[in-house]
Amino acid sequence: MKYTPTIGIECHVQLCTKTKLFSEVDNDARGKEPNSCVSPVDYAMPGMLPRLNGEAIKFAIRAGRAMNCEINAYSRFDRKHYFYPDSPKGYQISQFYHPIIGAGYVELPSSTKVRIEHAHLEGDAGKLTHFDTYSLVDLNRVDTPLIEIVSMPDIHSSKDVHDYCKELWRLMCYAGVTYGDLYNGNMRFDVNVSVAPEGSSESGTRAEVKNLNSFRSAERAAEYEIKRQTKLLEKGEKVVQETRGWNDATGVTTGQRSKEEAKDYRYMPEPDIPPIHLSSEFIDEESAKLPLMPADYRKLFDGVIKSDILEVLLDYPQLMNSLRELSTREDGFLGDGSLAPVVTGLAPSSSVVTSGSPSKASSLVLLISNLFASVLLAEEKSAEYLNDLPTAAELNELAEMNIKKELSSTATKEVFLRLFDPQMKGRGAKQIAKELGLIQENDLGALEKIVDAVLAKPETQKAQADFKAGEEKVIGFLVGQVMKESKGKANPSAVQDILRKKLA
């Protein structure tokens, strides 16, 4: 018998507001000492009342719009009661009955749509670190503003789990509502998996794997659960409804606590925060601040950059914005829409869609996108470099030098990397190339003199005779001799043309 998995995902997104959701305390505790970003409100000291952070409301609107969601004009906070050492209040301030974000959907690169049931604002809990005989609590994270995004159970494969989590991360990062630092838990995924016989009208009993902080972990955990539950059903055993933990090292989930009985959180309206009423004008104003999303870039560069390369580049919002600027430049070298010459050595068929002749803007985007994909991302410090990109004007100048054959493909890569060097900042591609002595010699008269000098050398006589006898491959040796004579500055393409004419 075949079985079909049904998967829904809850995602907690930490918002990157300057201060916390209910207190005027630094919201970015990354690298800070434990319990150093805490106020009497976070400690739940007697008489301390929460004050709602208005920026969090704006961020929630943008996050909702990024997921094609309705924004509810009326929303309200509720108290969710539970007792745990990481929650000094004894309850969490959340939105159970009236969330700020309504129904929507996330479209995956495969065009699969995963519906969003709702998303709500809430304050985060603290963090417990467990040791053999004791535990330590860090309250820096208490009341960090969160959006909890609840998907519908529209996912039916572990690959789509990966793609959904990654696309959701992209949407939140592009919208500018989170730092997106998965290592520090800025986004955490709870994956609910159930398996049922193929064609069944009902889903099976679900297990929830909590607190996954990478796309790969979410994918692997889902894949493991699908196999585990399928084996149980094949043996005639029952799947237990429970919360399970994921061990990334062993690739196994283990049971943590049963969920046979739903907890009674005794939800009640939060008495210290009034309901939120948003005007349509306010919602529209915040929605308009949303920049281009991944789907927009896919449309913009469709037919220009191959989809597999584009999917790699889409992980870097600042880079995509730079490519957009380059594709629409109207000044100088690009922007007239005319056909461009072939990009020298930097637009291989593996990364470029080759349908028709590209425009100048397309040639530029192809060249720069390939430099980022094949050169920069291979560097050890690529993540650090991507935080401070060269300007569009600097990248434009580099592309112009390559296409005018002032730089070889190797030299173009060298200058490109130097644009990220703090010591070279602000100098521009042309100045860097001059300082490094990388600009190619294109003066035909000067090149002809160098070629004549090489052809006059005794060590090249045999190669010349072999070429005249029909051995094409020796032309490479002769070009190499000219490059050596010119100390690497000669344009090899122009050199080959001159050699062929002289040896014809």
C-alpha cells in the first residue's frame, strides 16, 4: 500500500525592531551577555505594564503583504497561560482570537502554492540552557516581537518543506522585517507531519517536530518522519500524536511529550493592551513600502539568468537589488537596449539563457551575476563581502572594461574581488586595474610590433612552419609567446588575429 504525507508548518519569525514588543529595551541580543537586554517589564515585576511597539505593527503589515495575506483592520492581544522557567509572567501575550494577519499564500519556485491560514504577533519566551544537574535561564529573548506564521497542510514532500521554509525566509528578509539569522534563531520552524493511505479523505495522526533552525534540518526531519510513520502503519501499529525533537547529528527524531490531550491555556483578552484598529490608509501606506520580492526578480530576469543560478543569487537581497539597478541603468555604457558584444569569458552556457542576442543591460546582468555565482560565492569570506557590495556604477565600469576587452576574463575576476577589498574601496574598477597593471594592450600597432619581435625569434620558427603546414593547435603556443613578451598585457584575441594574418 502506498502512503501520502501531509505536512503543515508553523514558523516563528523574530522581528528586527530596535526595541522589544512591550518594553523599550534593545531587541538585538546577538553576542550580548545573558540577561543584559532585560527590563522590569520583561522580568514581570509588580506594577510593570506592557507598552506596545508601533513598529512591530508596521512590520507585521509588511510581512503579511509579502505572503499575499489580508491585513485585518481589527486585531487584539490575548494572554496564553502556562508556567515555565523561561516565562516570568506565567503567560505569553499573543493573538489567539483576532490575529493581525489573515489568509494568504506563499508560492514556491516550482509554482506550488502553500496557503497561509493566519499569522499573529506575540512576545517570545526566554531561553533555557540545560546541563547535567542544573539549567540556566537567559531572559534576553523575552518579549522579542515574533510573528508566528501558520500554514495550511498543503505540503506533501520533504523537498517542498525545504523550498517553503527557504522561500518564507527570503520573503521575510526581502520585506526587511527580520535579520534572518538562522544560527541565532531569528526564524524557527515547527514541522507537523502525518501519513495516510494514498487516496484517503482524512489525514493521519500527526507528530510535530519543533524548533528546527535550518532548511536542511526541516527537510531531513520531515523525510525521517514520513519514513518512520509509514513503517509503523505498514506493521499495523499506530502513530502517536506527540511532540518530537530532532537530532541533527544522528538524523533521528525522538519523542518528547504526548499531545493526546490539548492543553488548556486559559486564553483571555489582554487587559493592559487595548485592541488595535488600523485604517485602510495606514495599511496601504505600510504595504507600499514593500520592495521587490523574489517572485518579482524571477519575472525580471526570466530568460536572462538560468533559473538554477538565479535561485542561488536570490538568497542575497542586496545583490538582487544591485542587479536590478544595473538592468535599468540609463547612463553611460548601458540602457539603450541595443545589442551587446559577447561578454569576454564570463558568460558560460552553464549560467546563461542563450535565446537570442542579449541587450547591453542583459549582457551586464549576465556578467555580474556570473561573477557573483562563480567567483565571489566561492570565496571563504563571501558572506562578509555581501554585506558591503560595490556600487552599481563600479560594477557597470567593470563590465564596460570587460566587454571593450580592456580586461581579460582572469583580470576581470581579479578586479571584481578587489572591489570588495576595504583598502581599495571607492577607487573604481579602472583605477584598480591600472594600479594592478591589468589593463590589456589593444593598440594594434603596438601589438603588431610585439608579434613581429616574437616571430623573429629562433625558438618560434618551427611553430610557424607547423602552423603553415596545417597544425592549428600551435597557434596557442605562439599566442603564449606574445603574451609573455607583453608581460600579460596583450589582448590574446587581437594577437591571434594578427598572427593568423602574418602566417597566412
